[in-house]
Amino acid sequence: MYDLSPSLPPLPGVGYKPQHFAALMDDPAPVGWLEIHAENYMGDGGRPLAQLNALAERFPISVHGVGLSIGGAEPLDRDHLARLKTLVDRINPASFSEHLAWSTHDSHFLNDLLPLPYTAATLARVADHIALVQDTLGRQMLLENPSSYLAFAESDWSETDFLKELARRTGCGLLLDVNNVFVSATNLGYAPQGYIDAFPLDAVGEIHLGGHDEDEDDHGLPLLIDSHGRAVADPVWALLDITLDRTGARPLLIEWDTDVPDWPVLAEEARRAEAALSRVSAGVKA
Amino acid sequence: MTETAAVTAATRATVPQDAFRAALLDASHPIPSGLRDAQDRPAGRRYAVYRNNVAVSLREALATGFPAVAKLLGEENFNHVAGLYLRQNPPDSPVMMFYGASFPGFLETLPALSGLGYLGDVARLELAMREAYHAADAPALDPARLQGLEESALMAARFALAPATRIVTSPWPALSVWRYTLRPDQPKPAARAEDILVTRPEFDPEPHLLPDGGARFVLALQSGASFGTAIDAAGDGFDLPQMLGLLLKTGAITDLST
């Protein structure tokens, strides 16, 4: 339906942070690709766009939106969609992805990825929004599974069926965030591996990994928070191995957005991701 | 989900985004009952994660955008003031680089801060710096283009200023306070009015103290007035060579039309 090239290589990538610019440009082979958050590159000029231009000459770029509010009850913000199209047209990224979440309501942007119930009505609305995004950008997008802290009583679709049906209806690909799976499974009391078993893995165009924080709910039960502020947890690496055994090598991103470490620490996480990809590429089972 | 649970779910109130949104920035607003944990109990602290994410991320955006204001107020006071602001003024766009445009004015409405009269203008300077950081690029005018121009042609010429150029006028020593707050080894601010020019020679915005009449001169040029008209607007005692040198040196003039 849409032109799928250029696409991300099945290598480790990292979320780009400006403080790592020199390290990335100086290192002959730091990572296979970079992700940028679309909304940080919607100014008119200056250093952010100059750095992005330089990076895009060197690395495949994945543009990751955090503000489209695809899961929103209201129509998509056409001005924002136009800004996104300007950015995508400008750098012709290897991929564009967004979230199964909402962030804007009544013209207020809340700067967080907020959850939605999974029902026939929300399915139809999200599918319409994805179709509009893909039509506007003229390319396939990837939709990312969320981190969940709570459930909606009204939901009558499982998240995996919901995502599978969205991919079927719209032709979008999926971005499987393995940390989000682990966080949601812990928070909502199901087995993370069961989620992977039920996930439409054929549609996975990219995998995300990030760190989470540990907290407790009102009843002393574990409540994991998708903070992206520390190294990826060991059980998430284990879940990644199980996932890669099914999907084969995929573009694999390390996200680290708060308390961002110096480059060597992030590079070490990328090397661990590379080892996981090498293992599956060599056909060694976890 | 079991059959019983499915029936319970079907009969329970749905949670429209209006309801989810209403409780986010208002802790006194009840959490919608259709939000549950895995044992079908009320969401409680689980919902509070979203409340916390929204408030903290917006507060941090303000602290990043207004570092001098944050330092002048101290962490506790700043967090309180930012919390008041973000609840009344959540962003109206997902492009967070421009969040807080009304923060300077908001600071001036708070009676508790009336003793810090300069605070609003320090915030205006920080906002101007941030706008300049993200403004469109524009190559500086080659000063050679001014040479050989007849005086009458120069006086009639119109100058294009770089999109990053900003003027902040203040009855307070806003620039001196900003420097004293954020930069090492700065003199204590003296009580005086300060007019400030923000330029961005390459990527880093820099504030400059303007001579008398300088703000009027630059604002006149920005509004499209001729060079001669802008000099008139600057008034008596205006140091034109100093002003023009500063604008040329910092790349603030990008073009001229005669």
C-alpha cells in the first residue's frame, strides 16, 4: 500500500540526545541508527535542525512522534500533522512511529501518553486516525503498544487483538516495546510471555527497550513506571530474547530519556542489544 | 475475562476522555470509577501515576525554559508557582519548545512575588532567548555592502533583521539580574532600567545591554522603518556607531534594500 523503503536496519539504535552529538559523530561505528522525537525538531532553525541534518547524513533516522494523540477522542490536530509532514518530507526518515495513546484533549496538550479503553468505538476511531496519518505522510507508520498502569472496566478487546486489528484495517506496522510489555504485564497481573505469544509479531517493524522504575500501588502490589531513566532491567532482556526468537532480528532501540547518562553508558546498553541481535541472527536459541 | 467480570464491566460507567482529563490536573476531582486495577478495585495510585507524569513533566519543561527564574525562586517556591501556572495554563500545542509564553505575565499577577518586581522581565528575557534558539537561520549581511553607499541612500535603506533578533525592555536591571543569577563572577545588579537585545550569531543566543535609544532603533528597523527613521526614533544622544557595530558583529542584520 505504501512505499516501505527506506527502512531501518535490524541493528541496535539509540534515542538521540543532543549531549551525545559529538560522541556519535566522532565514533566510527557507534550504532546502526537513531531515533528522534518529532516534536523536538519542529522549530524554524537553529542548532536542533542543524544537528539533525548532520545526523541524517550519517545515520538512518527513525522519527518517533509523541504528540499526535492518535488515541484521542477528538479529531487529529491538522496543524500538528502538517508540522509532522514538513519534518518527514525534509529528512525522509527510515521510519515514522507513534503511540497507541492520547495526549491532547480540548486543545490542551498534557505531555504524557494517556491510556484508552479498547472497544469497537475506540478501534474505529484510532483506525481512522492512523489512516489519516499514513495518507498525509504518504508512508506506512508503526504504532507502539503502551505501558499500562490501570485497566478500563469498559474494555472488551485485549490489547494484542486491538493492535492486530488496527494493523489489519490500516496496513500500519507495529512497534513492540518489550519494556512496556513487561511493565503492563506486571501492573495488570498477566504473564508477559503470554502477551508476546498473542502479539501479531509479523507486523513488528521495530522493537523498543527502556528502563523502568519500581513503585507500589495502594495494596502494596508492584507498580512499575515506564520512566526511561535507567538501564534496561534483566527480566526485560530475557523477554527480548524470547521475542527475538520469534521475530528474528529487528531494528532494536534503547530509550533513555531522563537522567540521561554519558555516552559510554548508553553505548554499553547498545552493545548488549547488539549481542542479543547477533545471537538470534546466528540462529542460537536463548 | 470471566463471564461474570464481563457482565460487571458492561454495566459499569465508561470513562470518556473528558472525565479522565478532568481529574488529571485537579487532585480534588474524583478518579473515574471505570478505571480499575487487575483485581477490579479502584485505580487509586495507579491513576496518580498519570497525574504525576503530567504535572512533573510540565513543571520540568518550565524549569528548563526559565532557569534563572527557577534559581531566583528556589526549588520549592518555583515548583509551587509552576504548579499553579501549569494547572491554569496547560500547553496548547504538542510543540513543547514554546511552552510558557504567558509565564512572565503570570508571575506578575502573583501577590506573593510582588516584592520581586524584576522577575517577569527576567522571564521575558529567558523566553526571548528560547525563541531565538529555535528561530530560522539567516546568514549575516556582509558589512562591505554598507560601504560606498551614499548617505541619502543609506538613510532611505531598510534593514532586514535576523529572525532570532529579540528586544526586551525593562524598568528593572533584568539583564544584570539574569547574569548575576546564572553566570559566575558577575557584579551585583545596580538599580536601573535595562533594554536588552538578543542575537544569535550562530546557534547560541546572547543577550546584550543596549545603549539609550537602542531598543527604539531596533524595534523601528524590525517594523520596516527606514534607517533614517529608525535613527530619529532612537532620539537624542543615541550612539549609532556602537549600535550598528553590535548589530553587524552579532549577525543581527541579514539584508538591506535600497
